[in-house]
Amino acid sequence: MNQTSLQASSDERRLLDQGAAGGIEIEHLTIRLGEGASAFDAVQDVSLSIRPGEFVCVLGPSGCGKSTLLGGLAGHWQPGSGSIRVDGETVAGPHPDRGLVFQHHTLFPWKRVLDNVAFGLKMKGVGRQERTARAREMLELVGLQGFESRYPVQLSGGMQQRVEIARVLINQPRVMLMDEPFGALDAQTRLRMQELLLDVWRRVGTTIVFITHDIDEALFLADRIVVMSPRPGRIVEELPIDFARPRQADLVTSPQFTQLKRHCLALLHPHANIVPLERLSPLGPARH
């Protein structure tokens, strides 16, 4: 274990001690939305395995079923056919083991930052002293120490999303489900949040399934990208991303990054005149 991990807070160590938790198995999943004649398959015959601790980005155009797939993982949508299992257990409904972060924060505007983060523990009956201490640890993890007494409206959009991430992590989820969480942020703030998320993920080791339609974001964050087709959502390709970690902002200007971006563009827009990866010079992704 590296020095940073050795210096992790007690709550981070509790998360790291989960070991191999967070494996996901999706088998021949179809989710049908709507009723009667207006019903349609939002996700169709999707099969996917995700390793514990893996960072997977699901990439696809708007309306392709990305968020529906995430809703199925969260337990908000029931399969029409097929199955979803986390660590061998069938997903039958929402559970704190699968934390959700949305594009727009869901913080309570009348609660201070510290109480927002501690809320989940309060609902579990954890005593005030312990939940306050753990909430402070989570806020330090996301770089918000000193903002405990602020209200959400007093924070920037990026800071609100940091609080949201801390509020999810305090429940020690095996899986974190993120639905375009940085989509409403400006470009600079978005990059900072991506770097923060990678740092937090490196330390806590939870599995992340991250929904995005932004190719650069997916390439910068992921261990693996799952590319989905337009509706009904099917998996077009699974693309391993083996750029060295930790990743820095200058990665996005590298030739390897550009090649993979063109390949993703060709997958998302198959009828456009985009030169696919295999026809470009064989640089391939950087391997270390």
C-alpha cells in the first residue's frame, strides 16, 4: 500500500477494508418503459461484467438508455427480462450499498453542509458524535474542510457536487452510480472535479459506474468504456483504457488520446466520415 493510502482517514480505511466488494453482473438485461402501445425497450439484451473497484464509463448519445441502465442498477427500474446482480445478490430495489450522484445535487437547502453529509447516518440511528466525526472526515476527503457550517446555496456548483459525493461515500457504498454528475459545470470546474473524483476513487476503492455523453470525460476517467447504441440501448463495444494513473490534464492532448477519441466518434456516429482507430498510425494507448 502506498503512503497516501497509509495516511487515509479512518473512514477511508473502512471503505478499503471492504476488499473485493462491488462486483456487478448484468445478464441479457432488457428494461421496457411506458405502457400499452407507447411502451418501448429503453435497454435491450445488455450483458456486462464489472470487476470490484473498476471505474467504468457508459458512453452514448442522448436517449440511448444510459440513465435507464443506471436506474436498473440503482433498483429504480425492474428488468423486463434478464438480471442484475451485485456481489451475487439480485438487485431488487434501492439500497445504500449503491450510492447515486446525479447531474443536479439533491442536497437539503435548509441543512448545513455537515448535516447534509451526516444525514444518511442519522437515518441509520448513528449517534451525533460519531456521525459528525465521520461527516467531517468525508468533507476533508473531498477538500471541503472549513465549509461545514455553510448552506448549499452558499457554495459553487462544483462544491455542491463535492458535498453530494461526500454524502454518498459516508454510507460506504460498494458501488457508486454517477449520472452525468459534472454535466452542468463549466469546463474548468468540470476538469477539477474529474481530477478530484479520480483521487477520491483511488483512495476509497469503490466500484464506479459513470454515465456520460462526453468522450473526453470518459477517456480521462475510465478503466473501461462501454459504448451504447441509440435506442434501444445495446452495447456496441467495450473499450479498455489503460492510460497510466494518476492521470493529468495534459493527457487529453496526447496522440494516443486523440486516436481513441476518433475511434469513439466512429462508434457513436457510424455513418459519419470519421477515420477509425485501426486505420490511423498504430500508436495505441500508452502502456506503462
